[in-house]
Amino acid sequence: MTPPETVRLTVAQAVVRFLAQQWTERDGERQRLFAGCLGIFGHGNVAGIGQALLEDEVRAAEAGDEPGLRYVLGRNEQAMVHTAVGHAKHRDRLSTWAVTASVGPGSTNMLTGAALATINRLPVLLLPSGTFATRVSAPVLQELELPHAADVSVNDAFRPLSRFYDQVDRPEQLPAALLGACRVLTDPAETGAATISLPQDVQAEAFDWPVELFAERVWHVARPPAEPSRLGDVADAVRASERPLVVAGGGVHYSGAEAALAAFAEATGIPVAETQAGKGSLPHGHPQLVGAVGSTGTTAANALAAEADLVIGIGTRWSDFATASRTAFRENGVRFASLNVASFDAGKHSGLALVADARSGLDALTEALDGWHVGTAHAERTADLWQQWDARVEATYDPPAEVTDALAEGLLTQGQVLGVVNEHTDPRDVVLCAAGSMPGDLHKLWRVRDRKGYHVEYGYSCMGYEIPGALGVALADDTRDVFAMVGDGGYLMMPTELVVAVQERVKLVVVLVQNHGFHSIGSLSEGLGSQRFGTSYEYRGGDGRLDGGHLPVDLAANARSLGAHVVEVHSRDELVAAVADARAWPRDGGPFVIHVETDPRVHSPSSDSWWDVPVAQTSTLESTRAASDAYRAAKADQRPHLAPTTPKETTR
């Protein structure tokens, strides 16, 4: 018998060679599973993954080819994971990046990114370095020592944050770890962070690998069909309803189901509300679109949600913002049906679980409901509610004189900023945000005109995601401009990846909104009776409180110092001109930053909704006592959503 052909490589070299040969395929279209590797090197990986990436690059340069795995030098480990996530989200989870970091703090800096990826159901491969598997030099620099468990390292913190975790202590373990990680990354129902911990000595260890490990491998991303009997149950529930409402989530985008959703909505007349991840499932102006739902929703969607007798979730995980902490759907006996590729999400709210790919499930449901349409009264109410809300958006984009005349010189409202960017960018451009007050305002106000035009990370709502996430989108798609909307608080968390954009000559536009503090949490604090405590960037005053005036922090100068082109604007006309200049900025020009100051006292229109944040039950402060009373009153609207799933009698 002929022995199998082998090739001698280090573990790290084998990882790089393997990742370069992985592809995904869906509906006959292929793309690389890994667009490249983001990394920061230290003593844990510089001689392992770092050396392997160098060897790959040198070999490609000598042959006149592209490296098998493109390397990009990050500046912050958490930010590198955000960049990979931004890429994966824009590519509908069909492509991502690997991310490598050194032993100890380099690797644990990726924990926040791992949590964000897994919570948002977005694929990213993490390669944290570990201390010696042999323990020959223990304890080494940055090693965690636990007297009761010598095999535990800081990398074990990735276990609860990852959808897949393995540690490779011997070369023989690597193939199973790599294949297991790729299986999870390409499974729509299981995807999230996949983590392979690589001890630094193992990375450099040589081994004779079977050549089959490095053959091109294509991972098929399936479209599971709906179970016919359950499909019939959902169709019966729709026919028996009088005031149905669709809630479209991120699964609509990830499965490319936008056209299928439009066909379903047009055939049935059912209004469609959107979660943060699902925004843009229907384009602005579609007759069934009623916009954002829940705590940051439109009054149109929330009014229909309160009256709905059947709520059809499509690709949503039913977060508390989408359900307004279970107060959005108030009809007694309201029933739920959830179409989701993941049974875990489909089974929430004790509803009818239709486990299937969103596109295939919608196609089947549209066919099953052939000839059925909502009543005239429901359709007319949908149109009237949306027209009322759309008029409020217009008044926010272009506020009346009593609002603008009250603004200090050089200040705009946040609604004006969003309006200008929305109206003066191309429909295919991408708006990106993650935390603060802007995600809520964007959810309510932004008019999405392209299926990929809206990118808000709100599963983890991670401050600092904005710039590295925008970098990921720009790396994924150089045919669109990416506008990262970030407040001063989020900017200060993670401006570092502006330097990566400079180094890689990647164009991204950052709209830096300066309001001297945490606008969103300041408003929340005030509503909860905590008087905006600790939410403003101000000097400490003579009485010891942080209310002594704004700090002389120049964020525009900071962005310039990092290599970005910066434009400071002080009026609406200047902002319009700056957006035009940003759009004309060359693709290889690096980051373009627009700095604008806003008045945090001017808010967007209310969603007439609620979010459950507990208030102190006893206090000496009158503001807190009043907020506690209001909290108890709002809790009365919460619902357990335990209604039976059996629909009323109907005929098919």
C-alpha cells in the first residue's frame, strides 16, 4: 500500500495554507470564506502565525501572485474583530476574516469582539495565542496561574463567547479543529465566533501533514425548506387573522430574501415592520413598509404592533428593543409565528416555529396564501399611519424655525445631520453605526434605498465598533462609500483603525458628531431620575461635581494627527458641501472625517414606546421616586406571550 503523500509544515504554516483554500457556495455562487487575516504580533504569534503569513507573502511575491491569505496590520485587537464582523455582515455571512493576536492581553482584548460576533450571529475566526502547551518554561510572561487547574488559561474565557472553541495542544488535533470551525462558520443556524486557541510552542512545531488537508474545499451554505405541515399551520394562522404584522429581522438580509419579502407583502397586503438588523428589508416608499418597531420604532409600526392579533417574525431573534421589552404587542391573545433558520430563535414567544431559510420559507408561504389579502380597513390604517410618521421625519430633517433659531451659533440638530447625509448620499452608499443615540434615530428616521445601505450593530451595541466596522465594509465592497456615524463618546473608544485605513489607503467617511458626552445615556439617565449624572464630558466644578464646563478636547485635531483628512462644519450648508466633497474623495485616499457639533437637547420624535431599565425602588431624590412610579406603571403593559399556537378554525 502506498503511504499517503505528506508535506512538512509548522502548525501555523498549515493554518495559513488551509484557510487560503476555503470557499463558500450558495445558489451556485462562490466566494472565499476568508478574505484575509487581521493581526497584531507579539511573543505568542510572531514566530508562528506571523512567520507563516510572511512566508506566504514572500512566496506569492516571488511568483508574481497574490498571497493566499492577505494580511492587514490592525491597531487594536478588539477593533480587528469588529472589522471582520463588519465584512461578514456586509457579505451576508458568506465571507469573513481570521484574526490573530498574541498571548495574554492581546488575545483577551478580542473577547468583546467575540461576544459581539456571537450575539449578532456573525461569523469570525479567532486565533488567540496561548502559553506553552509543554509548560516547559512555566510560568511565562502573561500566563494565568490557577493553583487548582494548571490546564486553564485566559483563553478559556472565549468558551462561553464562541459558537465553536478548541485548543490545539498537538499538531494531530489541528485538522479536526479547523474543519469544525469552518463547519460552524458556514452554518446559518449555528454561526458566530469560532475560536481556535494556539499555544505559542505548538504554532512553531513542524509536522508531516496529508496533502488532502490543503486541497480546495467548498462549504455549501444551505437553504433549508419549511416543513409542509408546519407551513400549513402558519398559513392557517394568517388566514384566521384580521390585523397581522410582519417583523423583518436580519435573517431577511442574510438569506437574500428581500425580493421574496416584497412579493409576500404585496400579495397579502400585510404591513412590514423592521428590527435594527432587518432595516432595509423593504426599500423606503414600499406601500407595506411601516418602518422600525419597538423601543426605537416609528409610531406607525408601534401602533400596528399594539393592535396586531398575529405577529409574523422573519429572521429575528426577538430582542427587547424589537419587542419594547414585551410591551409592543398588547392585544390579548396575540399569537406569534416565527420563520427562522435557527430553531432556537423560531421557538421564542411560544409561537408557531417555522424552521427554514427565510427566502425559501417566504416563497412557500406566499404560495400557500395565494388569493388571501388583508381587509381594506387594515390596509387603509397602515397607509394613514405611515403618512403621519413620514411627515414627522420630514420635520426632523428640516426642523421649523422655532427649533433652529434656538440653537447656539454653529450647532445643528442630530436630525439635521442624519437628514443631510441621507439625502445627499448615493442610494448604494452604506450608513454604519453601533451605539449611543444615533442608532435609535437612524432606526426611526433613516430612509433605506438599497438592501445593503444600512448597517447598524445593535445586538451588542458596542461603542467603538463604528470605525473598524466601516473599515470591514470598505474592505468587503469598494464600489460603495461607507459613512460611519459616530458620536464623540464612541470615537474616543476606538479611533485607532483610522490609522489602518491610512496604511491600506482605504476610503471611509466618518461623520463625527460632537455633543460633549454620552447623549443617549444622558437622556436615559434623566428619564430614570438620575439627572444625567456622569454622562457629560465636563470639568469638575468647585463643588466637586462634573458640571464645570466643556473640556477643550479637539477631536478634529486628533483625527488629523492620525492621518485622516478632516473637514469641520458649522452649518447645514457647510455639511451639505462636506458630504459632496467626501463622495468625491478618491477611493485610495484613506479616511475622510466630517466634524460637526450638535445640540443634545433636541431629540428625534418619540416612538411612543418603552424600554425596561429598572429604577431604584427607594430614594431620597424626588426625580428618582417619580421615575420609579412611572416604571411601575409601564410594567403593567408587559406580556408573557404564552398564548396557544393553535389557530382559529378556517378552511384552506
